[in-house]
Amino acid sequence: MKLGKYFAALGTTLFLSASLLASVPQSQQPAPDNTKNNQGDASKDATTADQQKMNPADRNTTRQIRKSLMQDKSLSSYGHNIKIITRDGKVTLKGPVRSEDDKANIEAKAVAVAGADNVTNKLEVAPKQ
């Protein structure tokens, strides 16, 4: 009988604790919103990741650039996660980076793989929030 009372008291305590936690307001951090960034991708001339060619040469170019970026531990996590779009040997770099140094470093790595005339740098420096 004592065990039953113990579990009943425990259940009531857990219920009250959960109720109190539910009533505490969560932090008022706004949800991430990339709407403004993504509107540029809606234009018919925009280069987007789904336009990446699947031929072996373009895939290899993208792979080599990505590998070079991932090996560079000085890049921010933003720099490691940029979009690399290769179409017919032409590379477009897109996305936010944390600094001008990241932007220049990423472009240099892409140029080393694809050549200076084949790289379009559309990277944007995004300030820390």
C-alpha cells in the first residue's frame, strides 16, 4: 500500500513540474528567416544548386573545390558550407561567409582548380549576429 502512495505522489510531482515548465516562457529569439536571400534565387537568371551538372568533369571540379575547402581549418563553418555550382566548367560560388578573408580564400581555392576566368564569386560577408 505504501508503494502505491509513493507512485501516486511521484506522478503528481512530475505532473506539477511539467505544468510549471510549460508555463515558463521560452526565449524570445526570432526564427531564422532567409526570405530576402532566397528571393534573389527566384529570378530566372539566378544560378542555383539544382543547376549543378552531373557530368564527370563538372562533378570532379566541384568535388576538388569542396575537398580543398574542407581541409582548410581556418575557414568558418559558413565558409565550409557555401554552394559550389559547376556548369560546363564554369564555377559559381554562393552563400554567406564570415569575413573578407574567408571570401578571398575560398575564391583562390576555386581559381586554383577551375582557373581565374571560370570562377564567379557571389559570396557575401554576413556579420555575426
